[in-house]
Amino acid sequence: MPLLSTHEALIYLMVITSASDRDMTDIELARIGDVVRTWPVFEDFRQDRLIAIAQDCQKMLLEKDGLEGVLERVGEALPERLHDTAYAAAFEVAAVDLEMRMEELRVLQLIRRQLDLDTLTVAAIARGAKARLRTLT
């Protein structure tokens, strides 16, 4: 299989986080779209490719290696300097509804392990996302 592009790897992480509980909600899909539209790392990404990339990821999840295969390919594609950005994108999707399910927590744990992120980085990303997504009520 060809190496994923950096953009594809980032999108794959958001997709597997959203799909972790087998229910990709509209709010999660909207957050993926928001991240792709607004984060500087996606500045030169052709947004019309988003759906096709998400579908490719879903197909890969159904293959023999499933989630482990996706994580391995993502790990090969992402430069180390973007590991924290990649985790932040996945966390955004998991945290968007302010409710983390066990499946999402497990996928985030697997992503942390694959990207070799330290505890302080993970805590800072989580705290920042929760503060950003908090509402008045």
C-alpha cells in the first residue's frame, strides 16, 4: 500500500476516533470539517477530497489488520513534529460533544501510544480542548 499523505493521516485519526463507538454523529462529522477548514496544517488541502479519504479509512478499518493497520500506516506517514497536532485533531472530535465514551477513550489511548506522546502533552491538549468547547450552560 502506498504511504498516506500527512493530510490523509490526520483525517484518518479523526475518522477512527469518530467511528470508535460505531456512531459517527453529525456533530463529530461537522468538527472534522471545521478542523480541515480552519487549522493551518490543512492550509493547502483540497477539501473536496475529505469524504473520499474518510471512506478509504472506513474501508481500511474493515480489512484484516483493521484499527491496528490504520494506526501503523498513520504512524509511518506522520512526521514527529506533527504528532501532537494529530492527537489534538483526534481529541477535538472525541471532545466535541463533551462526552467521552469508553470506545473513544480507548482509541485515544491507542493513538497516544502509536504517536509516543508524553503525559504532559496529552494533558495540555485535553485541557485546551475542554476549555475551548465549554459552553455557558
